[in-house]
Amino acid sequence: MVTSLIAVARKIIIYDLDKKGGDALVGLAFAIFALSISYWIISSRKKPPSHH
């Protein structure tokens, strides 16, 4: 999940607004939002106690 967020962040860093339209930037923003929410949900889940 973190790797996906890093990959999308890299795309934004190298994004060329002159060659690509604003629609692609909105798509990247949506992808970041969705990945962030997914990461938050996964990381906020409580891990079940281990029975050793």
C-alpha cells in the first residue's frame, strides 16, 4: 500500500501539465485520495491478540 502511494507521488512530481491535461491530474488526485483512505483503514484496524 505504501509503495502505491510512493508511486503516485512520483507521478505527480514528474507530471507535465503542458503535455497532459488537467483531467489526468484530477485522476491522480482521486487515486491519492482512494489510496490514502485505504491505507488509513488498514492501518487503523486493531490486530487480534496473539494466543501464545
